[in-house]
Amino acid sequence: MSRLLVPAVILLLPSLAGSLRAQAPNVVTRESTATATVDRIDRSSRVVTFRGGEGNTLQSVYVDPSVAAFDELKTGDVVTVRYVESVIVQVRPGAKPTEVQDTTEEARKAGEEGVIQQLRAVVTIDEIDPQGQFVTYRTNDNRKVMRPVMDKRVLEGIRAGDRVEITFTRARAIRIERGRR
């Protein structure tokens, strides 16, 4: 499963702008929207698990207390959920590539209680096409992966051979709209 997550994390990079060579990490927070079916609801922790997307996958999201629709949700409801995600990218010269690591508990212990999922990996950039539309990277097990890049500004300052640490965090739902059953 972790082999599937690195490509997914890399796909989130398109919203990142600016140079990755800076000392400080680049942080991008964005809102995403998905339509899914409510699979489980944990009212005490305000976490809803949705089923949907490719392969009918499960995804859990913390629902912000300001979202009144949470109180009316039922298992089986089809909803459109808008949630917040962030990506932190930092060039790590000399770092060894790693497999995707689940750092969710670390984040929660550090006081980020609304974090539902946090993943971190280091990859090696192999090649960036001249138009900046694709990036090729190598994973910790030396697999070569090519991914499209939606916003070529994410590639500014990155060169072949760079080791890049990517931290992806899924935090909270900020809006839920009920759809048809």
C-alpha cells in the first residue's frame, strides 16, 4: 500500500509554488472536494470515514465543529465534502530516500489534534521535462516513477539529483453537503 501512496503524494505537489532550494520548507495548504458515501461516523471524535473514488477506497476526515451538517449525517449518505490538505516540501541534500512513513501519531502528539493522516517520504528527482509538465523520481527501492505536474511553478529551483522530502497532511473537513441517496 505504501508504494501506492508516494505517487499520490507527488500528485499533490502541483499546488506548490516557489523555489524548493530555500532553507525553510515550502508549505501549501489547499482545499479539496470529493463526493463519497458515509461509511462510519465517530461522533465523539468528529471523524467521518467515507467510501468512494477509485477502488472504492476508505478515507477518514476530521469534521470541524463549525460544520453543522455533521450532526445530521447518517451511514449511507452520499455527500460532497470539502476538506483541507497541506503539503510541505523541502530539499534535503544528502538525505536517503525513504518509503512512505505514516507520521500521523507524531503530529497528534505535537499538538495537531485535527490531523487525520500525515505521510512523509524522501524521493530523488531524476528528470524534469523542459516544459515542466512531468517529473520523474526514484523511490527508496529504486523504482522509477513519472508523474504529471499540474503547476510547473512547483518545479522552480529543483534539479535532477535533488532529494526532496514531502510531507502530506489531511486535516479537517470544512463543509459537507448532502446529495441524493
